[in-house]
Amino acid sequence: MNYTLSIKELRSVLSAKGSLLFIKSIPGVRYSEIVEVVLESGESRLGQVIDVSRDATVIQVFGGVSEVNVKTSKVRFKGESLRIPVSSDMFGRVMDGLGRPIDGGPNIIPEDFLDINGVPINPASRLPPSEFIETGVSSIDGLLSIVRGQKLPIFSGSGLPHNRIATQIVRQARVRGSEERFAVVFAAIGVTYEDAYYFMNSLRTASTIENVVSIINTASAPTIERIATPRVALTVAEFLAWRYDTHVLVLMVDITNYCEALRELSAAREEVPGRRGYPGYMYTDLATIYERAGRINGKKGSITQMPILTMPDDDITHPIPDLTGYITEGQIVLSRDLFRKGVYPPVDVLLSLSRLMKDGIGTGKTREDHYQVFMQLVSAYAEGQYLRELTAIVGSESLSDRDRKYLNFADLFERRFINQGEFERRSIEETLNVGWDLLATLPEDELKLIGVDYIRKYHPKYRS
């Protein structure tokens, strides 16, 4: 990438530690400003200002400082923050965490250079999310519907199939209405080479690759690149959404790796740690990422986020999922118990929630019976789960015929509704019809949350 920016100042390096350089502060240096580190050999490396104080300026160097001679190396301040080239030609391409192509193709011919920190959306110009995005996954579309402009994270755990779910959503997601432009920006943050190969291979063979922009940051890349990756992805999404009126779905895997990079930088700067060693400003930092989702008055496009994070020790109270839950509008929680049963995707329906679902479903958006079917399915499944726990205590002999039907419903619900093939795409109509087939196993007078008109119209008993 070409960073031809004006040079503000030239200073000698005072000291180096890890991947950090420490130099004397000079007037006018700004946080996030890009610098050029000139080595004794004449080689140049890019860096970024990550701290400014009265006495010293701290610079994080892309690529590390192992070859930096503090007596002879120089630092040039560029006067601007990191910008990346953006273009509609990015579709179908795979790039690294700084937006540089890594798929063997040509360089991106830029239409513009944009600051990766973006521009905050004026709260007065925000529009409420209210239009459905179809992922093709029944447990999400039917029970945890995501709408354009929403932030709906997936809380996973080590060893759970969140990578497979992410690539399935990338392949299958779409907006209803052929006249709408839709794109997916996929960002892998701090992943292993094995996972990076899996993502690149899966995306390369997907039939929807022409609508996908992929950004892959590996664990071996510099820490500062990991910090930049989600911002680069969102900058690409903003360009497509606001410049080309595109509805963009941004998937980011794994936010936990991003937060670990924040903690690493914080420790290197010897900051006072917060909860579990994470910096006290992590909430604010995450908010600068998540709040870049939304819809803007006067703009046709939208940005929707599905960040995916792994909970250390499956602890939903851990600072990363805890703070994420405060900022976003719900969560999709993956269940290790369902995973052990062989259910894919193992979505824990009763722990999950989409707070904006009601605004994005119903007549003209999904189907008129959607909300009532959702309420009845969750209610019946909760009853079945309660009876499972009761049976473990008192045995199944004490259950009534009604109880046995709800117990059977819970089993069928997991096997036929939640469980779905990795390459199986269900439309919202197919998802709701599967729900009706399951509800038909219960007595009709138990469907108290569904109107009689909808029962007469959609119940299998009357459809046939």
C-alpha cells in the first residue's frame, strides 16, 4: 500500500521494548497517527502511535522491533492515521489484516483511501433496524432473527463449531427482495494457519464468493495488525454500504483474540489492569467497533454485525462476553451439551435472545404467523426442558400423557428444528413449516399462544 503523506518530524529512537518504541514527545503528535520507522539499513517499517504523554510517545511497530538500533534508527511522523485503499473490486478477494491482497491476485486499484477508524454515526441520523436478514439457519431465522443494522454476537466456546457456522452464514445469508444489494465482509482475527486455510478454502469454493470480501489475520501477524483487522473490515463495509447502497453483513471471528491483543498491548505499556488483566478501557474500545453498525437516514445501505467470540472456560460472565452483551442487542449462545448430542448448530435457544427480532418479522417481512410460532415453539421447548430435569429427579413413571408429549416435543425440536445440515439452506417459509410440523405433535388446545386463524391456515391438520 502507498502511504505518501507529509512528514511532520524526524526523531531518534530512545528505547525499544518488545514491539514498542519509546521516543521523546513532540508537539502535535496524535493518537493512532501512522509513523515510518527507518532502520540503519535504510529499510522502512510502518508503525502506529498508541500512547502520547508529556514525556514520551509510544509506537507499536508492524513487524516488531528486533532489528531496530535505538542509536541509529529514525522515526518519521506521517501526520495522519492508517488509511486503506477501498474499491468495489474487493469482492471475491482475500486480504490480510491491513487490507493487502494475499490471494495471489493483483493489487486493489483504489477508488478512495479511508481512515480505518471511520466516522462516528450521528445518533440523530440513525434509523431503527427493522428489516429481516435471512441466514438460512432455522434456529437463527426462526427464533433469533437478525435485522439490518443490528449487532447480534455469537457466544461460543473452545472446540465448538463456530467457524463452521460462520462460513455457513457467509454462504447462505441474503436479504429478501431481488432489488436489494447484499454483501458479506468476513474477518478472521488472530486465527491459526489451519483455521486460515479452512476459511480461505471454504470461501474460495462458495458460489456466493462474488459477494464476499474476506480479511484473514493469522496469529503469527503483529499484535497491532490484530488490533487493526476489525476496523479494516468495518471500513470496507462502510464504503460498500454508504457509497454503493449495499446491505452489508460483517462477521468477525474471534473477538476474544482481539481482546487478548488489547491485553497484551496494555501489559507492554505497564498500564494498571482491570478485570482479569484486561485494560479498563476495553468496554470503550469494543464500543468503537460495535457501534459502527446501523442504518443512516438518507442512506439506502446498512451495516449489520455478527461478531463471534469464544468464552474462556465457557464462562458467560467473563469480561469479554459480559461487556459485549452490554453493547449489543442480544446474543446467540452455543451449547456444549447439544454439541455432545451431535446437534448442529448447537444453539442454546433458552439462553439466546435477539432484542430487535420483533421489529424485523411479520407480514411483509417474513410471514404473518412468525412471531406467534416463535413464542409457541420456545414455550413448548422450555416446558420440555423443565420436564427433563424433573424426570431426572422423580423418574418418567410419574409423568402424565401431556408431560410425555412435551418431553417428546423437546427431543424432536432439537433433532429436527435446531439440527440442520452444514450445507442445508432453509428459507424462512421452510423453517416456519418445520415449526408447525413439530407443534402438530402437541394437542391443538395446547397452542394457546397462536391465534385460531393462523392454526386454521398453517397447521398441517388443515393444510392437507
